[in-house]
Amino acid sequence: MSTFRSIEWLDEGIVRMLDQRKLPIETVYNDYENYTDLAQAIKDMVTRGAPAIAIAASYGLAITAVRSQATNVDALNSELATAMATLRASRPTAVNLFWAMDRMEEIINNPKFDSVTALKDAVLAEAHAIAEEDVETNKSIGRNAMPLVPEGATIIHHCNTGSLATMDYGTALGIIRMAHEQGKNVFALLDETRPRLQGGRLSAYELKEQGVPFKVIVDGASGHFMRRYGVDLCVVGADRVAANGDTANKIGTYNLAVVAHENGVPFYVAAPTTTIDMATKHGDEIEIEERHASEITHVRECQITPDDVEVGNPAFDITPAKYITAVITEKGVVYPPFEEGLAKLMGSEI
Ligand code: MRU
């Protein structure tokens, strides 16, 4: 069973990232030596997926710290604050980015790290911790999901939520992987996920490497597969889950959830608790990133629409909580009513 890391820290103060824009045609690694280039790489989706964005940005701060020429803690703090502002502005929807930056901020502001060397070491150690914890979290999500995956299940998955979207293993795709590893004889239907084809390019790449049987389908085919052949469950990731369970995820998730509801197919959201945003009451409060028109008008270099057409390209949509069967996290599975269940899980008042 293959495993790989798409984000890697090199001791000389370099972040190496697998360029996901080029997969599966080319395997190219890019090296980043400063936070501005790294923030641009997140924007350009060299790396993508909520947990991976958070990890890359944390290492963006680590590069800044390790390479800093600052001679006192105040000067280093101010360099880190500037880097953090740029990294926070890279992509708006996935809350994991802001969670990771808040966690790094606690280190940066901790008076305990009262020398340049101590602060540099602490920033790097925290970035490593954020990265490594993610792997165990994903495996726990998988373990919690196993009772929900019947033997021989056909499972629809949207976008890419695997090793490429995380530090390793993945969330929703990790569930499919774990079911396969446990010999459950599962079959995946991978939504190709227009416009950037994270399903057709990236999830297919991962499942092929892992030997999981699958078919790539166009996003609009899910209803047909449910009606004609039967689908046992859908499982998707999330970029932000609001306190009421409304979930932001890759554009097209909402359509999939509605068609699953219509066909009586359970619809699961798999996400670490770092994706749950109790400060956001419902989905309409979530900022939806609008991306460049060229993602719709072109496939790679090839133009597919007439010149100068207007394009709407929201990167995410909101699936209302009423279409979600359960949210699967590393701490447990939450069922409706989500306000209560998520508050209990997150240890917050409602
Ligand atoms: O635009 P992307 O590719 O970053 O969107 C990714 C998704 O929507 C994923 O489903 C989500 O981030 C969860 S990844 C574990």
C-alpha cells in the first residue's frame, strides 16, 4: 500500500511541495524558501485541501522564522506577523488555515520563548506538530467511519480528500482506503469534480496507487448511478462546518447531497474537528472563494468556451445540514440535531 507526503520540510529551511496542478501527467516538486512564494502557491493550488493548506501555511511561518536575520524577539515577532497576514489571505474558505494560524500565533506571542533561537525552534516544532497530528487524526476518522461502511459498498466521493489534501492518509478518501485495507470489498465512484478535476486527476491517482477499485464519473452522473445501479453511501470532505452542521465543501457537493437525499442514500461529511467552526452559526456566514474565469473557460491550455463569455466560478458551495446524515470526526460521529451534537463534541455552550 503506497503512502507519500505531498508537503515536506527540508532541514535547510525549505518547504518542498508536490505540484498538484501537474498531476497525474507529471510529478514535479517545487521548493519554497519564503512565505510570499508559498502563499502564492496556496492561492495557485500547488497544494490544496483544507488540512494541507493549514500545514503548508504553518511551514510558511517556519521558513520565515528559521531564515530570519532578526537579532531580537520583537523584530522576529514582527516579521512573523507580516508573514502570517499574507498566509491568512491566501484562501478564505477552509477554516483549518485560520485554526493553524491562531495556533501558531499562540506560540509567537508566548513570552516563554524569550530568545530568537527559542522562538525559531518553537515555531518550527509547532509546524511539525500540526503536520504530524493530522495523520493520526485522519486514521481516527477512518476508524470511526468503519461501522458505517457496509461490506461490498459502492461509495460516491467528491473532489480529493486523500493524502494529497492532508499530511497523509486523508479524510473522506481515507475512509474508502481504510475500508479497502480491511478487505471490505468496496467500490468507489469518483466525481471528476469540475472545474479543476480534483476527483478525475487526484483521487483517481491515489486510489490507483492504493489498488482500490473505482470508476471516474462526471459530476452530473451521480443521480443516474444511484437510481440505476444503487449506491450505498456518499462521503465527502469539508472546508468548514458551521455550528448548525451546514457544510462548505467543493462546488458540486450540494448537488450531490440533494440527489443522495432524493434517492435515500446516506450522505456523510468526514472532517477533523479543526474544520468545525463553532463561531460560524450557519452556512450563509461562510465566505465562498470565487476563482478565476480561466478555470472554466479552459482545460489546461485549451479554450473550451467562446471568447469573452461571462463565467461564475465559486470554488465551494454550502450543503444545508438537513441533507447530511452524519459528520464523521476523529472524536466521534455526530448525528442531527447538529447544533447540540457539534457543541457537545467541541465542548462549547449552545
Ligand atoms: O479547492 P480545493 O481543492 O482546496 O478544495 C478541497 C475540498 O473541497 C476538500 O473536500 C476539503 O478541503 C477537504 S480535504 C481533506
